[in-house]
Amino acid sequence: MVFKKLISAAIAVFFILFFMTFLKAETVISSDISDAEFVYAQLSCNGSWDPYPEAHKLISYYLSATTSIDMFPERKVLTLSDKELFYYPFLVFTGRGSYPDFSDTQIQNLRRYLRGGGILFLETAGDPEFTESAERTLGRVFPSKIFPSKIFPDKNSDRIPGQQFKKIPDDYAIFRSFYLIDYVSGRTLKYPYLTGIEVESKIAVIRSDNDLIGVWPQDRAGNPGYSLMPDKPGQRREAVKLTLNILIYSLSGTYKSDDVHQPFIKQKLKR
């Protein structure tokens, strides 16, 4: 027991020093949001949509320090009614508790966003009420039939609300876009996999139920803000790696030639 506690303490110290190192590393910060290669865009709703209001800063800085990608230091908060939505090909949606249904127009915008090449990262953190609301939302975006699968082993295209999500194959690009992932992690380890929704031969909705974003907040002393459950060796490190892989996947530029994001993405990738 004492040995395990010493190992856990050593891992915690390593992680703190690791974050101090990358924050001191050279980062590429853009003062103009239109010039940045990466902007952390987050979807808001009429509910508790922002459980970790400071996490985006560490995520963005880590991405820039690790890859030299030009990032914008502040996040962009969007609604599904914003015309600017289509300028941001990566969108984070998380929360706690249920939220009121989006309007039909907002659902149409989200459907167009995903069909046009946008990627939605959905973090439910295992919250049952938020999960139910989010599944209902995606059930309206893709009511019953979506596109035939070219990724998932299950070829059945008949899906009902709450069943659109399929386990993402272990050899999919998300798990090797930058780091090789040892196992799917987060602040919790409820599920050993990510799930997703395939839209026209690519995964456009990536879902985590392990509170991946929850590993990022820190207190004023630089210590992790939230404890891990069950605090498995390497759990926080693997969550950090997986976060970066998801971001790199979203920036890969593997979009349709006719999608609504293409001019924006080409502008970013040529820098």
C-alpha cells in the first residue's frame, strides 16, 4: 500500500513538472483569431455547458508547445445560431445536467456543419442527464437512417436516438494521429473506448464518456484540479495524449472538396 502511494505521488510530481515545462516552452500565439491555425471553439446551450471554464487555455498551449501549431489563446464560444459556426471546423460540446432542446433551425445548422466537414467533440463525462439530452440532439440531427458505414464493422445503417454512436475501431486515425495511444483514458475510466458517428466516410462526432477535459484544470499551485478515478498508472498522461490526438485529427484537412469549411481549412494548412 505504501509503495503504491509513493508511485502515485511520483506520477503526480512528474505530471506537474511536465506541465511547467511545456508552458515554458516556445508556443506560437496569434493575436488575430483569423490568423490562428487552431481556435478552441465551444458550443454553448441553455444549460450548464461550461464545467471547466479554464481547461481550454492549457489544452491550447499544450497543442502549440508540442506541435508549434499557431493557436489563438482565447476560446470562441458559439451557439448553433451563429453564422460564424462554419468558420471553426472543430467544436467542443460538454456539460452537466439536461438542457432544453435546440430549435429545428439550430438542428439543421448542426446537421449542415457535420455534413460539411465539421467535427464535434462530445464529452458527456458520464453525466446521465447531459448524455440523454445530447443523444436526443444527435437523434434529431440524424433521425433514423444515416450514411452507409465505411468505417465501423457494423454495416447496419438503421439507428435510433441514443444508438447512433458506435465504438471507434482501435486502428482508426484518432489513435495514431500524433501519439500512439496505449488505452482510452480520461479523469474516469468508465469505458475503454471512444464512440462516434460516421458522416460520409469519416467520423464527424467523437464522443468520450470518461471526462477527458476534466484532466486539464489545475489549481493556483499548478496541481491537478480534480482527482482521477481510479488513478491508474499513466491515466493522466494517456488522457493528455488522447486530447492532442483528437485535435490533430480535427486539423488533418481530410475533408470533402466541396464542404463548407474547405476554404478556411486550406487557408490554415498553407501556413
